[in-house]
Amino acid sequence: MIQDSPAKITIRDLRVFHGQEESLRGVTLDIPANQVLGIIGPSGAGKTTFLRALNRLNDLVPDMHAEGQILLDGKDIYHPAFDVVALRKRVGMLFALPVALPMSIYENVVYGPRLSGVRNKARLDEVVERSLKAAFLWDEVKDRLQMSGLRLSGGQQQRLCLARVLAMEELEVILLDEPCSGLDPISTAKIEEALTILKEKYTIILVTNNTKQAARVADETAFFLMGDMVEYGPTEKIFTVPDDKRTNDYVTGRFG
Amino acid sequence: MRIPPKVTQVLAVALLGGATLLTVVVLVFVIVFVLGKGLPEVTWEFLSTNPKDMGRAGGILPTLVGTILLPLLAIAIALPLGVGTAVYLTEYTRETRVTRALRFGTDCLAGIPSIIFGLFGFIFFVVGLKMGWCLLSGGLTLAIMVLPTIIRTSEEAIRAVPKSWREVSFSLGATRWETVLKVVLPNALPGIVTGVMLGIGRSIGETAAVIFTAGSALRMPVSAFDSVRTMSVHFYILAREGISTEKAYATAAVLIISVLLVNLIAYGMMHRFIARRAR
């Protein structure tokens, strides 16, 4: 598919090194706005490394560094002058395991807005309601917002984490790192439903171990294998007539 | 030849239980012995009046005040320094030879006999800086003495905060400092309080370092540059110089009860704090 509008994220020959090891070996990819990009591949393929390069969370790992270029709206996010804190407010992330912070549901959701300096109680209340509704959690928790987030079930915690990301007013891109790997089918369905609605407003990148999930949710899909991006294209094509034999083997379940 | 598992099981329970029992018995004996000898002498008057005749008669009010002020001053100095160091070592530096050397140094410092700190305090603060025997010299010396304990316990507590919480905080656009303030320190607090309690306990019980630096004046301290005597020192002097065995035991009884109170209050505060967060 050829994009008419410029890509939201442009990636040029991205290489990520973990010590001596090259975990990502030159990825070039244009990620269009307002779509769900699915990233599939066996474990160790570099999917998570790729995702964490996009919000520079890899920076926190001592001997990790990236080469190449990642442009967000045309601006190089690895440029020394680029504000990494501002980047992470624009590029939110949902982790594989739900991590509610040890504070109330309410405080979990307003964590980002408070950091951005929002003090107005009415505005925070409004953010909490909007975000929890968008994450399909509002009805379950609206009467106990002061309860600790740690007391929610795993599926609820993951939706709380989604709400926490959505609460950031600067948010433009959502990164999801196997967000449903530990969840039951109903919670998974709720997250997937949320994603299909959210893509109207945000650019979504979904790493998943579950190829069926990519087939259900993603508009475009990229297949990663051992640090290389093997193939990238419309989801339908990747799952029916992929160009590369390895992609075909993977999506038909012959390995991985 | 093998002893049947049933027998080893019974033996293990007996030995472990015995060890526990012995520990508790010794502890209870010490407390009951001191309280039994000391408590009859402890009256309101004993707590609220000044000593007379070097402590042969009268009360222990100035030493009670000294016992409260000196550890408080020590902790007030050591807590920000210690927690600050711990945060720096865990959050702001990577594990290198330098941090390992610092940690090793801290551990060594924690094991140095208190009288060495007393000697240092005497030479540096009392004589060198011409501060004399006073509350401030003593507080500074005790602060240096408890600093390693506070650093190490804080460090352990900070390390125990899950890495994933920090990652989430960073991923939501927090700076390292904001992450420290909002996620790391609140959750490390119980461990930090434990370190502070250990520090207060050590300060309250300290004699050698205190005599060298805060002196042993029996007057009521009115400024940071007055010499003070703590209950531990008072007890030591009463007993060592044979001034009054009864008053010594009474002082010891008050000392034990104070330490118990401090611990109870700290645990109560911590409990409320945790309960408030985990609602």
C-alpha cells in the first residue's frame, strides 16, 4: 500500500546493540498515522527491542545503544536536542505484564497529567472518567476510584494501564508490547475493541505473540525474525500470500 | 545407617524450637530483671526533677531531655545525607568499581567500634573546630556513626522497589527525579524507617562516643552548644563510679521503656502509612 500522507514514524536502518550483540539489524519502515501496525515474530526476534527504541526506553539499559534514524513527524528522536521526557508523553506504552503503580486507581490514571502540571481537580476528574471509559474499565471501577490499583484483577489492571496511557494529553502514538499475553479471552477482546476505536485518534503499534490477534486487529503487519524485519505489508497479504517463505511458515504455524 | 526422616523431623523441630525458646527466655530475663530492679524507683518525681548530689538523689530530667535531643539531632543530620547517598548510588549511578568501593567502605564504616567515632568526634569537632563538649558535637558524631546503617538499609529498600514500576513511570514521561519522588521513595519508606530505627536505637544506647563528644554535664541543656548527658551515659557513670545502684537501675528501666516506645510509635506510623496506600 502506498501512503499518500507522510508517515507518522519514519524508521531508517535502525540497529540496536545490546553490548556486542546486535539485537536489531537494520529496520527500515514507514509507519502511517491512524492505523494499527501489528508486529509478529517468534520470541527473540527483536520485536520488544524495536518497540522500546520508539520511546527510547532502551536508553535505561546500561549497555544498549541505537544507530540509524527514527523520525517522529519528521523530527529525529535520537537527536541530542530532542526532549526524551516530552517524547514519552507523546509515545505511550503498554507493557506485557500489567503494572499498576502502588497507588489508587485515580492516582494511577492521573500520573501522566500530574507530571504535565495539571492541578485542577475538575479537569483531572474529567480525564479519569474519559480515560477509563475509553479503556472499557469505567463501569467496573467508577465507585471505587480511591481503591489501590494493585487490588484489581490482571485484566482490569491492564485496562487501567491503557487508561493511564490514554490520560496523557500529549499522546499521539501507542506502543503495545504483547498486552494480552497474560489475559483471559474476555479482557483480550475488550483491549482489542478499544484499539480499533483508538486508531481513529492515535497511531498504534502492536507487538503480539498471537498471530491471530494481529490478523484481527492490525491494518498492516510486519514480520520480524532474529533481528531482521523479513516482510511488511497489508495484514491480509501477510496472512494469505506473503512474499517470503519464512513469513508463510510462521503465519501458517510451521514454526515459532 | 540412615536416620529415618521421621526422627530427623522431630529432631529439627526440637532443636529449632529450643533455639527460639532460649533466645526469648534470655531476652525476657534481661528485661524482667532490669525492670524488676528499676521500676520501683521510677516515679513521676524521678522523671520530672533534676538530679541532686551527682545523681545520688533526685531525678533524671536533664538526661531524659538529652536522650531525646541527641539521637533526634543525629538522625536529622544523617537521614537526608544517608537517603540522599542511597538514592544517588542506586538511581543515578551505574554499578561500577567506584560504587562497589563506596559500598565496601560504607560496610567497613558500619563495623567500626563506636569509641573510634568518639575519638574522631573529640579530635575533629570538640578540639579541632573548638566546639567543645556539646549537643552539636555529639549529634554530628552520632550522625557519622549511624550514617552507614541508614545508607545501607535505605539502599536495600530502594533496590527492593520493582524495576517495572520505574519503567512505567519513565514511560509516562517522568524524569528520574520525579520517579524517585513519586514511586521509589514512598515504596522504600518502610525499609528506610527500619534503618532510622536502628540508628536511633544505636544512638540512644551509645555511651563511649557520647562521653567523648557531648560530655556528661548534668545541667539542663538550653542551647546546641551546651554539654548534655544521655540516660545511657548517666547509667554508666552511676554504675561505674558506684554512685547509686538503685538510681542506675531506675535509669536503665526508663531507657528500656523509651526504646520500646520509640519502636512502637515507629511501627504504628509505618502501619498507618502502608494501610493508607494499599486501600
